[in-house]
Amino acid sequence: MKKTMIACVALLALAACDTGDGTTLKDPAVPTTVAPIDTTPLASVAVDPAVTAAPQLPAPDPVDAPAVESTGSFRLFAPWADGGPIDTRYSCDGSNVSPSFSWADVPEGTAELAVAFVDVTNLSNGQPFIHWIMTGIDASENTTSVAEGQVPIGAAQALNFFGDIAFAGPCPNPGETNTYRLTVFALNQQLEVADGTPATELLDLINTVSLDSTSVTGTHTR
């Protein structure tokens, strides 16, 4: 009987054992099976999004270049009086050579200078007809002028509206008088553009980074 009971204890996972003497052992006290896992979904709990959302940090202030206050004293000097006639030498009827020009009181923070010569009478798509743009002019105190017909070392010229990478002088229609504007721009950074950059594109860039500018106008009649 003892052997029979030992066997029954060892086989708890099976059915209750018969001792052979007509007595049936009771089911073992330890359950032979594991209760099934309760798969009932947990009740959902409303969560305040403000609690679980990641904290929103304040956006950093943009880092701008130091503001440069214009003194208003930036000046340009051309071979003609402001508003006066432009010598035929600089026109398409003369040598068609770029004029000499000089400047004074460059604004603090200027990295380089640029120059533009445009016809404000002859508009192309709503903007002045561009005869000449040159960038990369030294803005140091050692340089205060550009000589007639010269392109300084390191400077670059745009592709003007005549399709040339050069200066193109005043050339109004016969019998007409047009007004032209020579402008020197003080830029807050070096543009490092190549010769042949389209004039409109380059002038837009110049206006974007310009700290200040100074102009002289002139007229020409054919």
C-alpha cells in the first residue's frame, strides 16, 4: 500500500489513484493545473495630454549679426555732378569705359564694397536696366577709389543686360535723354561670386546684405 501511495503522490498530474483495497485516495491538496491568465482588457483611464506631453522648451532667440547703425555720412564721388550730364567718354558713343569713382566714410562692419550702374529711365520687367555690377571691392582704409576702366584684384563682374561681363555705358535711343544711377554698396559679408553671375540675381543678393549705400545720378542724351 505504501508503494502505491508513493506512486500516486508522484503522479499528482494524473487522476486519483486506487489503492487496490477498495479505498480511493482524495485529490491532492495542491492544484495540478494553473488557472488560465485573465485576458480581460484593463479599464482605460483618461490621461491628461498636458501631463504626458513632452515639455515644450522656449525657442532660442535667433542669432543675428551685430546691428550696424548707419551714420548717413557714406559718400560717393563720380566724374560728373549729381544730376548732371555724363561725359560722352563713358557712353556707347565714346570709349564706353567705366568711370573712376571714390568714396568716403565707409560704415563700420563693412566686409566689401559693390558697385552698380543702372538706367532708371529704361525699365526691364519693372526694374532698372542694369549696365554694370561689380563686387569684391576692398573696403579697407587703404582703398578709397577705383580707377577708370579698372577691375580691382579679387573683384567680379556680373553678366549685364546686354549679355556682357563688363561695363556698358549710357546708350539711350537717339533723341532721348535717360537718367542713370551709380551706386556703391557697403556689404556686411564677402559674396565670393564668380564673373558672369546674372545681374538681377547678384543685385538681389547685394541688396540683401547691404549695410548702407550711396548714389550719384547723371543724364545722357543722344
